[in-house]
Amino acid sequence: MNNKFHETAAKTYTNCLVDFKLPSDIWLREAVKAARLDGSIFANLVKYRPIGAHLSWLYKRLEFKFFWDPFNAPYMPHLNPEWYLKTRFALDFNSTLFKDFNTSPPEFTQALAYNKVITYNGCAAIGTVGDGIMDALDIMGDLEPYNKAAHQHRLFGCVENDLGKVNTVKLGAALRVFFLGALKSMSKSVEELIPSHIIKHNVVDYKVTLDIFDKQSPYLKESRELVDAAKEKKVDREKELERLQTEKGLERFQAEKELEWIQAEEEMKRLKAEEKLKRLKSEKLPQPYSEHPKVLDAKDIPYELLY
């Protein structure tokens, strides 16, 4: 997908591999998806002090964005509810749960219980340790002898049912151990540099609730509709007149009248949308922050809000 987004850079990179005879391993989507981590890995990170609290809080905020967009205003057409349920929940299209959630989406707090985390960069990092270590971790199956001169480029996980002899269960276990081990090690180092007991902070009651978000979402949706409308290409007048004449058998003057009526109707819709947006903007929406901070248990406070 990244190659599609910047084809020039992708070609330059690929040409460098060829010109300099550099071997490469490619970990494709299906292998990475199969080695998903359970979202619960982020549930008890507070014990790793501020770094853990930060990651736990950030995960929930990012996942809320992943969750809200497909069901309300997809960032791209294919990032729809079906994509979310298959990718983030790892649900099969034919499963009863998939059909139930697609018809009636769960609340976000319920969604977290089903969420899976796809770690593209984690798989790439493990891929750099070399075949020897991956073999010792039982990640690699019985591969053919690897001759870098003859087989410079290897692909793992091309299709869902052919992952290139990668043991994704072992790969997922290694990802989990590496992640928690690195976090534990880093937490210890940070604690030595900045002991937790010397951190002074004011705790605020952070209130961006789903109820508040629901009240703000009409404004977000209206804004999106206007932006999308503005991005639409202007209709070529002559081509549209030709279409009306051909499809409806109209004379030229009749097609011009028809086109004027269509454009007037579209303009009326646009004006109504703008008026609705102005009305929404004028409404007093609830504030995301409480005016009276409350002191809570420090372990429940996101790292960013400790200062």
C-alpha cells in the first residue's frame, strides 16, 4: 500500500536493491495479520510507570479513532465497517458475530475486548535478527537452503493460506515478549533517571466521553459532507448536455433547460447544508474538560495529564 502511495520512491528503492545486489525479506500483510497481538496487552501497562501509562492511554485514543471512522465517516471508501471487523477484530465474514456487529455496532468499551493489534514494524524488526535466531525461536519452518546470490529476495505471507512457512503463533509470542521486555527494561532505566516519587503533578478530570462525542458528531458529519461536495469535479457542461440529449432524446434547448434545473436543485441542497452547519456551529457544545479538577488515583491518570 505504501508503494502505491509513492510509486516514484518505491521504484527508486527497488532499483537500489537490484543495482547494489542487496538481499531483502518482505513481510506481507497476511503474515503480519496472522501474528496479531491481543489488545489486552495494553490493559495493564501502568505498572511500567509513566511510559506504560502513556502507551495504554494512547492506544485507547488511537483505537477510538479507528473504531469511529468506519461506522461514521470512513477516511477512504474501503475503510468501512466490514474492513474494521475483519482487520481489527479478526472476524470471519461468515461468522455470526461479524454479521451481528455489522448490523448493530458494539459500544467502544465492548469493542476493546475484541480488538487485535497488527504490528507491522514489530515483524520487520524480528525479521532483521537473522534466520539463525528466528529458527531458534521456531518462527521459521523448514525453508529451502537460502542462497543469497541465487535467491536474493524472499516473500513471506503473500496470501492468507500460504504464509511462506512462517509459524505465526511463535512470531506473535516473540513480538509480545520483545515488546514487554523492552518496555520493562526502558521503564527501569527511566525510573533511575527520574524517580516517580519526585514527579509533582496536578490531576485533571479528563472528560471526553462518548456522550459528548455523540453530541459533537453531527457537526463533524456535516463538515465532512461539505468538504466532500467541494472536492467533486465540476461537471463539463457540454458533456452533460450531450448526455441529456442522448439519454432522454432532448433537443439542445430542452437539454439546457434540464441542466439549469438540475444545477438549481444542487445549489439548493448546498445552501441547506450550509445553513444546517451554521446552526450546528451556533449550538453550545459541551466542553471536553471539567472546570473543577478532581484528584483521582494516580495509576489511572494518563501520562500527558500528570503535568
